[in-house]
Amino acid sequence: MAESKNRTYDDGGHSRLGDVLGTKAERGLRRASAVKLNDPNITFEEYHYYAKLSRTHPSEVADPYTSASVSPVSRYNPFKKHKSIGEAYPTADEKGSNGSPTADAWHNVSNQEYLQASRALRTATWGAVFYLITTDILGPFSTAWAFSQMGYGPAVVLYFIFACFAAYGGVLLWRMFLQLDSDRYPLRSYGDIAFRVAGTIARHTVNITQSVQLLFNVGIIIIQNGQGLAQISKGSVCFIVLCLVWAIAGAILGQIRTLRKLGWLANAAIWLNVTILIITTAVVFHSDPNYDAALANNDAPKGPKVTTAGPPENVAFQGQVVGLMQAVYSYGGATVFVEFMAEMKRPYDFWKGMLFAQSFIFLCYMIFGLLIYSKQGQFTINPNYQGVSPYAWQTAVNAIALVSTLIAALLYGNIGIKVLYNNVLMDIFGFPSLAKKSGKLLWAALVPVYWVIAWVICAAIPSVSNLSGLIAALCILQFSYTFPPFLMLFHVAQRDAIQEGEGFDPSTGQTIRRDSGMSRWIRGLRKKAALNAFYVFFFLGALTTSVLGVYSAIVGLIDAYGKTAVSGFSCTNPIGA
């Protein structure tokens, strides 16, 4: 059965491209803005068709299918056949009686003008993505504490397993991106993928979860920086006031609207974190643990150091699960992978940045975690660098961390506010595009509100380990492990159900399907039954881990308020003065 999709366009939409100088580019942007990106009338086949054309454009990929110098991974071809890029644009059949394109043929703008506009700000390289992913994910400062909760063996094995599955989840997102993103219908966020394969409810679920996660990430960083400042000031200034200082700093610096302007900061943050790793490791091996911080944070009294090969006897099962959630938290970059791919000139190359970033990150986690836990045992705290005892070195690493974590918070806040603005304020309440002056003014007003809310969260729940464990189980785990196989099932079911003679016809604007309903879904899933069964196993395993993690983190928070120095809206530093 043929389904005719006659859509109307308006000027209220927006593009991920931002402001582009030049008459031709501006005209192209107006046409890009006229396309409603989350229109329920657009079929999966139409998204798939235009993505196929965009992937073959020479400005995006230097023919990775025929070049012998390209890695086999780069030759991954999400489509078995490729067509001319010209097929994506108005043909003689799409023109009206006066010879000009019809409304459904994207207005009277040439193909070249549209391509110039749609690709104008897609400039990020895989090297830039490496820095962005590493800045987003690299957080080895909870690794040693996680080792203290699980022991050597379980910690190493689980960190490795979760690293592999996180990388595989990223590959699934990458594959879906290549098959759904196009110049006409660009993907801007994780929620856009959910919408195109599973519908509006899935999109809203993803966007809400992503907004919550990024907001809590900012809050956790505010707590860490507040603790660092409290250590530097030796407790002479109220803890929640110090946290407020960082919220204000974030509100000011958060006025940066594009990731391009954060690229060089992301590069700097990586090496600042590596510097902290080196200093902390060296100091830990030449000084005693910070016993006061360990008592305040872990309820671990001064005594002989203890390390274990298996789970420590004095750590309950829920404590071990919270330790495991630190591994989940440590691999939480999938939340913003789509945003990174959306700004790449050649999305095919995303795998390179992700592979190198994940490998570098895992290596840092293992080296740092093993060394610190071996030296400090049960006295390790989260974050690890605040567990060094010499005040001079403690102040030095805190000062460096204040800068590097603020950069990470700016990255989280930037994307978090964009998700909120684009998917809630624009779509539901009709706010103007960020490319317009009014949109920029609203952005400027929204940033401080966002950071103040993050400050309230951290002031109410100032327990880094348990709060990060809760947000890892509730949100981060979903993006890295639960959502990718779930969405991939929806994607392959629709893609593999397409038969010969079916699909999108650009000359008529129709999607042709010979059947519908459950039989179509079953046909699509049966084509690669074994692989789809693995996706189901992956999804159910991740969902079970999430439930365990949420339960354990809540129990941990209750215990923390009862046994340690943690107290909401208090002037007392949670890890001691």
C-alpha cells in the first residue's frame, strides 16, 4: 500500500547549523529550517533514503569503500546500494507548471546552496571527537574507591566488561546515525534517533532522562569543587557557599553556545586530568592516607591498610553494586555521542575517535585504580585526589581539578541546556531558534537558572559516591547499555522488513509498503534472528543491572546520612575540613 506524505513547512523550525554568513548559505538555511525534523508523518523509509544519499556525498567521505588506504572499519557500509546525490533534490517531476520546485521540493533554492548551508558548520574531525569524548568520560578519580568496594578481581573484570559493552553500545549508535542522519533531516540528539525508530514517546523518554543526567552531572562536579575549595580553605568557609561560588562561575562561563568554542578547552582538560593522576599517584606512594577524610567519607577508622582479591567482607552487597556503578558512571559518554557525530564533517570517522578515547580511558582507569587502591586500601575516597594527606600537594591537585572539572561541567551544561531548549522549550512552548537574537537572549537567561538548580541538588545530597551511583544506574546506564540495543531492535525490524519494490519514492513523496502490523515486524526481526536475540539479552541484562543499581544507591544514601558527615544544606565539608 502506498502512503502519500504531503507535508507543509513553516519558518518556525530550526537547524543545527547556526548562523552562516553569505547570501547563498542563508537561503539554504531558510530551506533547511523549513523542514520539520520530528514530523510523525515522515516515515522510516524516507529518513533511510535521504541518509543513504548524504553518506555518499564526496564532501563527507573520500570513498571509504574503494580506497585501499582506508581501515576496514571505515569501509563499514550501512547501505548495500548507493545512488547519485542528485536524486535527493527536485527533479522535473517535482516541479510545478511554471518550472519551479513545488513546496514539497524544498523551495526555490539550488542544490549547491543547500549543501553549502547544511554542511557549513559540520567541521569537527575525529581528533576533536577524541578530545571531547575523553573530556566527557575520563573520570578515573572514583576508580580506586570502586576497587575498595569490589576488590581487585571483580573490579578489573567488571571494568573491562563494561568498557567493551560501552564501546559496542557506541557502535550501535554510530550505525543508526549513519543510516538515519541526512542533510535534509539532520540528527541533533540521542532523542532524535529514538523518535525516528520508536516514535514520540521514546523521544520524550530519552530527552527527559538525558536532561536529568546532565543536570546531576553538573551538580556532582559542583560538589567535588566545593569539597576541593573547602580543603584549600581548611574549612574556614561554609561548604554550600563554596559550592555556590562554582555555580556562579558556571553560569557566567556557560554563556558559550557552541561546542566548537569548547574544543581547545576540552584538549586542555585531558592533560590537566593526566597531571592530577601523576601527582596523586606520586604523593600517595610517599605519604599516609588522609585518615580524616576516610573517616568522614567512608566511616573507615585509622588502622592497618586492607586490600582484597575478592569482595571485602565489611562491604555489603549494595555497597559493591554502588562500586560497580562507578564503572558505569566512568563510561557515560554515550549520552552525548550523537551531538558529537552531528558536528562531524565525516561521521564515518566517529569510530576512530571513540576507539582511541575508550582505550586511553580504560588504560588510565586500570593503572590509576590499581596503584591507588594498592597503596591506600580501604582509606581511598571519592574523588581520589582529595585523599592525599600533605596539605601543599592536596591544595595543588585541588587547584588543577577545579579548572579541569569546570571545563567538563561546561560541556555537560552546554549540551544539557541545548537538549532542554531544543526539545522542550522550542518544540512544546514555541521558543525561538538559538540562531535568532531573541533565542540567544533566552539562552543567556536560562544558563544561570540551570546552574542554580544544579547547586540546589548538590547542596541537598552532598554524597559524591552514592549520588553518582544513583545517577549512573538511573540514567547513564540507560544511554550506554540499555537504549542502544533496544533502539537497534526497532531499527533493524523496520529496515529488514523492507521488501523489493517497497521504500520511499522521492518523485512522488510516497512510501510504499505492501503490508503492515505485527507480521511486518516479525519478518524484519527474523532476518537476523541470532543477532537480534543478542540485542534482547543485552537489553534485559542492562535493565536488570539498572534496577539493582538504583536500589543499592538509595540504600547507600540512607546509610550515608546516618553514619557519616553527609548532611543536606550544611556548612560542613562531607570529607572533613
